[in-house]
Amino acid sequence: MLVVRAARIAHLHRQIDDLERRRDVARSEQQRLELLLAAARDPAVIEDVARRWLGLVFPGEEKAVFIEEE
């Protein structure tokens, strides 16, 4: 009976270790996502995406598109 309890305790310790590792990974991922979200809310980043990726301009501005001939 003592051996069964010792095996059970060892198994529970392994589970705790595994859960603590998974918690640490989840916390790291959460920090990464929080930084990404903070950057996405930055007005300078939003303007850069709007201008560069979406081709938007402010009212009164004109966008020039250069086409290279082959």
C-alpha cells in the first residue's frame, strides 16, 4: 500500500511540474500578445499600416503611384 501511495505521489508531482511548465509557456505567450496588442493600438503604427499597406492618405493629400516600364 505504501508503494502505491508513493507511486501516486510521484505521478502527482510530475503532473504539477507539467502544469507549471504549461503555465509558464502560457504567461510568455500572453506577454507577447499584450505587446502585439499595444503596438496595434499605437497611432503611429496604425497610420503606417493605413498608408503603406492600405494606400490611404489624409484628406487634402494626394497619393502618387509610380509605374516602372519594362
